[in-house]
Amino acid sequence: MPKTRAQKEATLKQVADALTGAKGLAFSGFQKLTVKEVTELRSLLRKEGVKLFVAKRTLLTKACEQLKLPVPDAALFVGGLQVAISVEDE
């Protein structure tokens, strides 16, 4: 079932809120990672105060444009993106 416009706007707000106040951002693809590897990565990052989430390229592009942040070149990634966000330390 496709998302409604309201659901898409709510998701965009969540992504924009996550990016707001970030001191460090790292973008990466995740297609070759197993679920176990992603879970382990999240755990390691969480210990360092870094949040990891997955976002569609178009959603991330819109959130970056909305916040006037540099937009990652979506052509470099296939599928979705992982975004690691640090609000404590670069």
C-alpha cells in the first residue's frame, strides 16, 4: 500500500529533525551488508553516540535541501542510503 502524502511529510520531518544539529554526517550504501553486519555496526556506533538510519535517496535529498545542507550525489549509491549522524562529536 503506497504511503499517503501526510505519511511522506511526517517521514521527511523525522529525517530533517535527525539531521538538524548534526556535527558529523557519513553516507554509505548497504546493499552488500548482511542483517547481522548492520546490527553489529549499529551497536558499535551507538556506543560512540552515533545514530544510524536508512533513508531513500529522494527523501534524504529533500531533507538536505530543506536544511540547506550539501546534498550527497545520489548517483554514487544504488538503492537506499545509510546515514550515520553524530550530534556529540565530529
